[in-house]
Amino acid sequence: MKSIKELYRIGIGPSSSHTMGPRNAAILFLNRNLGSKKFQVTLYGSLAATGKGHMTDTAILEVLQPHALVILIWKPDVFLPFHPNGMLFEAFDEKGELIDKWTVFSVGGGALEEEGTSKEMSPELYDMNTMAEIYSWCQRSGKNYWEYVEQCEGSSIWDYLGEVWKAMKAAVERGLETEGTLPGALNLQRKSSSYYIKAMGYKESLRSRGLVFAYALAVSEENASGGIIVTAPTCGSCGVLPAVLYHLWKTRGFSDIRILRALATAGLIGNIVKHNASISGAEVGCQGEVGVACAMASGAASQLFGGSPSQIEYAAEMGLEHHLGMTCDPVCGLVQIPCIERNAYAAARALDANIYSAFTDGVHRVSFDKVVEVMKQTGHDLPSLYKETSEGGLAKNYEQMRF
């Protein structure tokens, strides 16, 4: 597995696969074709189907347009074999002759791949790639998951995770203070501020749940408006983990170093899924985004409350298992409905998974690795209309449901 730095990316929303990835690809292609007079970019599959709602065109044009004429071509009905989020970049000289072309795929979380090889050419840092292997290491060594992360990444990972935690807190706090309407045709009102105010009026139990909702909404609304967030593991699921960690930090007094260790464990959980399956909604549906985010937050919460390695694994397993089959069907191609609400609900579900696992000894029949395997197969079995194309589910039926 690669560094969790590639899972936790600080950047601009609303979509890691549809905004961050294409922007990064455009920068790479521009840097090797700075003298070009024209660029033509063809977007395929999911990128073309929901790219305008996800601001894919804006991300690419902001990079290329200052340097040359740019032509965008949308082909939503053409799915390249390697991944649904395909892009073809072409560069032309002053005579209109083709001088360079590049087919690349935005595979989720802002990452790019070309014919199965990471374009960033980053090294493999982890020699164990499954939860079972790492759990066995924990049992043999008497150490915990975050210590395996430190062993593989080196001590510098804590400085990076410190920046991640800082960005997550800032996104929560900006979101809580911002009111108004989110961009896009839905004219959706921000809700985090009102949820926060209402939550403070309840007694402790309901207040706690309401605050978790508010924090998740705050980050997800920041993402939907193109604000700075952290992929955890994606932009579309960026509100789940920050909501859980921020809430526990505020209410339980956990130190920053304990939060960073929980971030490391959560990153390891997300990395296992990314390596062995997918975190791309265009490839496996929302189970790979919100489902994985819930697993990450469940494991992080379990660790913070003193869960054993087996209890942490169980919490993460529940977080993902109970999102199996979740479709990715964004209304109008925007990362708003049902995405924002799903983040809030998954954050609450993550805390419940922690409580459930804490009542057990960690022994259970279905392993985390098995759920990852099932999630991958389920995602491949889902028709494309349920994988970030806005052609089915809520996206298709939204107009007739309005009243």
C-alpha cells in the first residue's frame, strides 16, 4: 500500500475524482506541453455524465485556459475499460497538428492512474495490505494499528496528520459560521448552523447526536461550495471522520496526539479498502465513499475509547458492512442530495458501531477483509446508472418527487 498521505489530501471540493483528479491531470499535461496552442480534453463515462455538476470543466479550464485555446468534449455513453472516470488530453501546435496525447483515469480520492500504474510513481510503503495481516502483527508485537502506520511511514507522518487535523477543524468551524445557499440548480440551503443552534437547546443525549450531525453537515457543505476540505477518503464523504473526531475532541477532551493516532488508524483502514477494492463512487458506488468513511470513523472512535485491535477491526467492519450496496446517485450531478445528509447519518452510525463493538470481545464471524471483498464485487455488479452518472435512483426520480 502507498502512503496515507495520498488518502488524506487537503484540497478544494466538491469532488476528489471529478474535481481534484482532473485538475491534477491538467496540471501534469500542461507542464509537459507548455508551448501548445490548443488543448482538447475528452471526458468519458461518469466524468462526462456528472462533470458539470461536479465542476470538472471549471477545474480543467482554470488550469489550461490561461495558456491556450481549450476544447472540451463530453462522452457520457463511452466507458473506457480500465475505469469509468477516463480522460483523453490532446495538445496541438500552431499548425493544428497533434503533438502529444495522454489517456489517464481519475480513480478516486484525487489519485490518477495510467493503464494501472500510479502516475505519481509513489513508493509502496506498507508490506502488509490486509487487515488480517496487520491484526496478526498487532497480536505478535503487542502494538496497535497506529504504531504500524508510524513504522511504515516514519515519524514525519505526525506533522502531516497535524496539518490534516488542522484543516478538518477549520472546515468544521467555517461551515458552522456560514449561512446561505449552496451553489447549483438545487438552491439548497445550508443547515449546519441551524442544527448546531438547535442541538445546544437539547439535553445531553440528543445534544450529542445533534452536534455530530451539525459538524458533518458543516464540512460537507463546505465541500459542496468548493471550500477547502480533506479527502477522507473522498470529497463526497469528507464530513464523516472530521465530525466524529471533532465531536470527541470537544466533548471528551482527547489530546491532539490521540486524535492524530486515531487519524492514522482511520487512514490505514481506508488505505486497505483503496488498495484491495476502491474508494471511487464511479467504480463501486457510494459504499466505497460514505461506507468507507464510516468504517474509518468507526475504527478511529473505537481506538479513542480504548478498543482492542479486534474491537477496532470489528467497528470498522460494521461501518462498511452496513453500507454495502449503497448507490451513488447525486441529484443534478451535484455533491449535495443525498450526499450531504448521508455524511451526517454515517457519522452517527460510526459512533454506534464503536458502542456496539465495545460491548463485545471483538470476536465476530465476518471479517473486515471479507466485507471489502464483497463490497468490491457488489460495486462491480451495480449497473453504471447507480455509479455517479446521475442516470438512476434518486437522481432520476427527483423531479417527480418534488412537491
